[in-house]
Amino acid sequence: MTWRGIIPLALFLAGSLGDQVISRAQSSPLIEVGKFSSGQPGIALPQGWKPLTFKKIPRHTEYVLVRDGEQVVVKATSEASASGLTKEVSINPKDYPMVRWRWKVENLLQRSDVSRKDGDDYPARLYITFAYDPERVSFGRKLKYNAGRAIFGDIPIAALNYIWETKTPVGTIIENAYTDFARMIVVESGPAKVGIWVEEERNIYEDYKKAFGEEPPLINGVAIMSDTDNTSDRAIAFYGDIEFRTATK
């Protein structure tokens, strides 16, 4: 079993989240989490981001900043591999419920299947992870969380995975094949938009409530990942800037 659907907190940068919460009263309507367009082509790690790897997966996806047209973006090349890039944040989803990003995939994975462990691969995905807040978690989820923490160490209470799938209908929300602490949300599916840049916007606050049936705690991490280790396939994807915004009026 792998915990990659949710990402251990230890993989994020250390820091006191309580002192870093970004609130609407203190800052602008926009939080630029991934300003990849300001980077220099040829650099592997965008500023403020770090590698996300998994103990039982020795082969890693390659990430590098490249110029695509007029913009600098992250290019991911995955060949029977899995790893990602992560960034620690501390954002109140009630104040900043909207996440916007752009991405492009060059191909789909023919054996990808969101409902199966051996199909839990995607050419592109965006993770949003959430901090553990015992006051916002049901008793049953507390028990599961404590059991998971005993096995995997310091983990977030939940994760939303926005994915580009092969055949599952857009809008589908389903438990991760490995853990019910993560939900998979199909944002794009099928070949219609392969090879073109796609702009995305999601309401994280509403998605979390639909996915978990509870009010969301603080967002504590963001990650991008292209993975093909289960299907032994190959994928190339590109990720543009990622930002959080206040609610659209």
C-alpha cells in the first residue's frame, strides 16, 4: 500500500502553520502559490517547491522549467515512474475558496482507472491537502486518522486530487483506490483537449464539503504530480501558474 493519495506532512517544509495563516483581512484577493512563469528555463525546482518522492517507488518523474510559447511552465516526463513537486502553504479555504491553474497533457494513459489500485495513474494531477483540526472532524474519522498516523507518521487529515482521467466522466468524485482520506475529482477526461492548454477553476471549499461531508480545515499543502508507475506507461504534461483567490462575485 502507498499513501501517495494523501501525501505525508513530513514531505512539506517545516514551520509553524498557526503563525502563517493567510486571511482576507491581511492580504490581497490573490495568493500566487506557483508562480512558475517567473522562473528560468532549465531549472528543476521552482522557487519555494521541493521534491515529493515515495519510499517504495524508486523511479521518479522528471520535472523541469521550460519555455512553452511565451510562458515558462513546469514540464513533467513520467516513464513508469511516480514523484511530484510540493509546496507548504497555510490558507483558510473559507477566505480563499477558489483555486485556478492551467495545464496541458500530451497523451492519456490507456490503462488508467480511478477505481483500481493498478490504474491509479494520471498524466496530470493537482493535490490540495488539509491540516488536522480535531474540532472539525467526526469521531469516526479521528479514529481512522490516529490509526493512519500510527502507521505512516504525521499525515494530513484529507486531500483533494484534481485529476486528468482517461474515461471517467468529468465531475466524478470518488475515494482514492488506496485510502478514504483522499478524494479524486475528475476535472478533465478523454482526448478532446489533449495537446492544448486548459484553464481550470475549482471551488475548494464546496468540493471539500461534497467530498467529505464536513467543513474544511486549513489548507496546508499543494502539489503537482504526473505518475505512471502502476500502469508502466509514459506521460508528458505541463503545469502553468497556480493561484488561490477569494470567491468570485
